[in-house]
Amino acid sequence: MLRTPMRAILFSSTILAFAASASAQERQAYFGETHVHTGWSFDAYIFGNTKTTPADAYRYAKGEPIKHPLGYDIKIDTPLDWMGVTDHSEYVGTVALANTPGSTISKLPIAQKLIVRDPADITRIYLWLGGTIVDKKPIEELISPQVAGSVWKQNNDMANQANEPGKFTAFCSYEWTSTPDNRNMHRNVFFRDCAKVPEMPYSSIDSSDPSDLWSWMDGQRKAGNDLLAISHNANLSDGHMFPTDVDEKGRPIDAAWAASRDRNERLSEIKQIKGASETHPTLSPNDEFANFEILTYLLGDPAGRFPTVSGSYIRQALKDGLAMVEAKGFNPYKTGFVGGSDSHNTGVPYRQDNFFGGHARNDGDIKQRMSGYVFAGLDVRLENPAGLTGVWAEENTRASLFDAMQRKETFATSGPHIKVRFFASPAAQDMAKADWIKTAYASGVPMGGDLPPLGEAKAPSFAVWAVKDPTSGNLDRIQIVKGWSKHGQSFEKVYDVAWAGNRTPDEFTGIVPPIGSTVNISDASYTNSIGAVELKGSWTDPEFDPSLDAFYYLRTLEIPTPRWTTIQAKELGIAPPDNVAATVQERAWSSPIWYTPTQQLRAAADKGTTVADLKQQGATALDSKALTDLVVGKSSWVRNNVTGEVFNIAWTTSGQRLVNNVNGAIPKPSEIGDVLHGGLTGQGTAYAIKDGAIVTTLNNAPYEATVYKLGDKYYAARSNEFGFANYEVVPTPQMLDPVTQQKAPF
């Protein structure tokens, strides 16, 4: 990871060292759950969670023990401040209530088809209900206002009963569960005021398209009912959570679509039981901490398919949004961060030392769980404890918490109660002062916000702060992740801002060495003899270009601690499994802060070359024959005119391409995937020439390169660079100078 050394301030004595400034805080951190299922979700019931209701979820969140679906007691480690139960709106409560004597649904004739007498009934009901959703042929008796509306009312009554303003907040919420072609497109919907909720929630039975959900939400808002949506498990979306070309209806993404998404979908879930959605090692190859709880999986494990990485991770979406605003004038991906669980147990495991699975009988038994049991194609050892959401709000009430979520002043953790603050602020250099937080709010921008216009000579400064969970590991470091875009290409860099101990960044790379590890794997233990209780720092962007769109967010990491699989292997007296890491570095992420150049700065900056520019100058696109003559069986030297790097591509007659030289160095993966495709071992990637374009893939995502001839020069435009023609065929170079940034060639 290439970094620049920067000023860091470290405070690691005790949490009490910060107490003097506590009174100056204008907002407090409240931790809560955005995503949990009870026995009222029909899949949870089928999994074996047959006895719990939303009321039990609130009891668990407040610290009361409840029963796991397998019968043993489960209890939260640290009670929560708030929760939104998000049972699936599709047939919500119908299976559970049909099997509850005396309920309204149990008295309907159709209830007999929902009675569970043996395991065969479970399978039959699951396939029946699920099939009606997929086939868009809903069971009318179960989606009527008399049934679905009645269950929804009971759900909201339980939220109202659990709600204790100032002490514990219970939201009215639900999950819209669209899963077209096994792609996770789910959203959790939160209402600001339970007194104004609709008669029934909008479900994927109504429509499986997110844009239709947003239109319904717009209608609710016009009726005075404020609400927001949270996307979840983007990592399982097969590239569809963050599209850049067309929406789910095949329509070009435009400014109206972007505005609708931004208006309604304010937050994205960055971590939950089924993996992290921050980034992927092939998207962020220079981020040494990118390989965190990566789950390569599609819901139901459909045969013959594997997930598309591009379009499935939040950091790349943030970067794509910057490229889109430069090229098209709109950004659909200004999203804040939350964490969640997606537990179907009603109770949620947030800690490595208290992990009991999330899918009832499918992962609730330790011996079955650790045996490598496969549930719907997923080895349950790949699951991980739930994420959490932190909200900076004035008070613990529905209105205050919702408003904080709406303005994206939220942060996510991988489970522990780590607190983080992140400001773009002129007061960043004054963090030693007791009232720095008050000053930061008064003169700066908190997480989730937008920087005001900056002058050409003015680089933004940031204040970062993190304090550990008293019951978890000490802190290793605080980082700032920066992303920016230029001419359809997007880039990222990770900076260490504050770190524990007396480590010194490398003189040339700026890399802060690993903190080390106190983990005893065989004993599944660790000590907090390294790391810091509190970290605090200020940083000014050393490479700021005021003409380029950018975003920044904070990420803080704990010291290594044992993963749950290591802990439970010790309990069973077996070796830790080798398909997952033995240790984990828990972490927290702030929502981003965005920078947008003024129109004057944009106008004065280099515009780059677009396909439209080339055509206006008389360039013509090569047809398939001319393209074949140019590349097949040859090697091309190409320059990326955005970064200046020069590389060589060998094009074989058998339809393989290989990038084997980038500025004289072995090529590295780019932000959109591995340009080598095994290139270190000489393995190429397939390509074809079709309809006047070079057709190939990166990370299971197809893209094309079209080549244009202008005079005696050749230019290429990639289909994923928003109309820019950034590549030029050049003569064989006599000298190559390495550069620090790497960009995938066409």
C-alpha cells in the first residue's frame, strides 16, 4: 500500500483521558441493529425459528436472554440502544401465525396448506411460497390487507410497546426481499414515525425492481410519511447492486434514476453475517486489509455460476459515482455506511466469542457448524459475527436517530462497540483542545456530509478519532481511504493517519508495519498488551487536486484477535479449520465525506479525450476486419493517457490476451479487477473480436474496447469508462519509467 507519512497524534492512556471533552459533544453515539429476522419471516420459520416474534427481538436487544431455535439460551454481550426488526415483507407472519391456534390466519381455509407436521411439510411450504414469488403469482389470500395488513399492524404494535424514548428506540421497519435470478437486491426500509406507516408494506411481490420501490417511497413521503432504504449484502448481488450502465429494467441510468436512488436509499450495509461489502482484494489490490470476511457466493448457490465482483462492493461504487458525475453530471452512489446482522434467529451474535450462527438449525449446533456443514451451498464456517450501526444523534429517539441516518452521520463496526468520529474541519489541527468536537461541528463537516467549495491552493484537512470497545481488542490504527476520478477512470489510496506504539512508516512507501499479534492460536486467546485504547489524529490530503471529485472515509482496525472458528475449535479439541483465517482484525468504518469541484475548477481542468471528440475530428471506428488486422497475432504497445503509463499486450491467434509489461514492471491488478488473470504464471485471458469491438472480461464482468483511427494514430475507448477514449497505441518505447499508480489496459 503506497502511502505518505503524515502527522499523527496518539492518545492511549485510558478512555477517561477523553472525558474532559465529553460535555462538549453535541451528539452521542447510539449503537443499534438495522437487519434482523424473527420467526415471522417465512424462511426463518422454515429454518426452525418457530416460536419467536418481533417482541422477542427487542427483549434480546435490551439484554434479556431468549431461546435459540435449538432450545439453548442466548444473550447479547452488550445491550443495544435501538433496533429495527426487518422481517421479510413477503408473506410476513403467515407461516408462524397459521401454526398458532386462535390467530386470524389459522382460521382461514388456506392455513391448512401452511401447517407444519413433519420435515416434508417444511420443504413443501418453502418451495411453494418461494415459487409464487419467483413466478410473480402471489397467493391472494395471504397478501390481502386483512392478512398482511393485520400482521404488519401487530409488528408495529410490538415496536411501539418496546419503544422507550430516551432509553431504547424500536423502529417500524421491514425487508423488501427482491432476489431475481439468485441475485441479492434486498433493501431494509425504516420509517421515521410509526404513527404514519402505510396499511401494508411494499414487497417484492408488488415489484422486484428497486426503482419501483423508490417510487412507492416517494409516494409515502408525499403523504407525509418519511422513510429510507438500506441496501444489504451488495457482495451477493452478482454486480447488480451498483450498476453503471442500465437499471434492472434495461433502461439507461440517468439523472432521474440517480436522484431517486439518492433520495430514497441513503445507506448501505457494509458488514453482516454473510460477509463484508466494503471492497474486494481484486478491486483494491494495494489495500493490505481488503481481504476481510470475503464471501464469494450467490444465494442458493445456483449451478454453473459465480458472482460478478464489479458492481458488488461499496468502495468501487463510490468511485464509479465520481466517474459518473464527471462524465454525466450525476452521482447515484453517495451512500453512508451501516452494519447489520441478517440473523434469522431473532437473537444476534455480534462477537467472536459468542457466535451461534444466524440460520437456526442450519448453523446453530457447534459440532455441525464446525464440521464443514454446507447450507444452501454455503460452508457455514465462512459466516461471521454480525455488524453494528453507530449513529451520532442528539438523543435516543426515533426522530433524532432517523434524522442522523437521513444525513448519513452513521458508522459501521464489525461487531464491537468501537466509536469513531470523522470531520473535515479547519479545527483538525486543534484536536488537543478540549472543545475540538464542538469546533469541528461548528466550522467543519461530519461524516456523511459534503465539503464546501475549496480554492485552488486549499487542501482539505480531516480530524479522526476512535476509541475501543472496553470489552474487545485494543486499536491498531486509523486510516483514511480516499477515492477520486479522472476522465472515466477511478483511483483509490489508503493512508495511515494514527497508530499505536512507536512504529515508524517506511521511508519510501509510507507503510506502517503490522502491529504484531498476541494471539495464541492453539489456546484461542490473546492479550491486550499491544495497541491503544484511543487514537486521535489530523491529516491534510498531500495529493489533493481541486479539479477532481473525491471522497474520504475513516477505517479503524483492532489488533488481531481469535476468529470464532478458532475459539470453537479449541472448545471441541480440534484443529482450527484451514479454509478461514485463524485470526481477525475487527474494525469500524465511518460514512464518507465528499468533495465536489466548482464548475469554474471543472471548466479550467484538462477535459481528456472522449469518443465524441474523436468523431468530431473525423476519427472512424475500426470494423472487425480492420481490428483483427491490427491486433490478432501481434503485440501492442499502448499508453494510458490519464496516468501516462505504457504497457504491452500480446494478442494470440487462439483468442488469448496477456498484459506482460507496465512501465517495465510486472503489472498489478487495477481497481476493476486482476489485469493479469494469472499473468504471473503466464496465463492469459480470453478475448474475441465481435461487431467491431474487442470483447473480454475482468472479474466475470464483460466489457468491450472500441478502437478509432484518426490520421495515422489509433485510440481506444473502454465501455466501462463513460465515453472517454483514454488509450493510444504508441511505438515501441526505448525506455520505461515505473509509476506508482496502476490502471488496467483495454
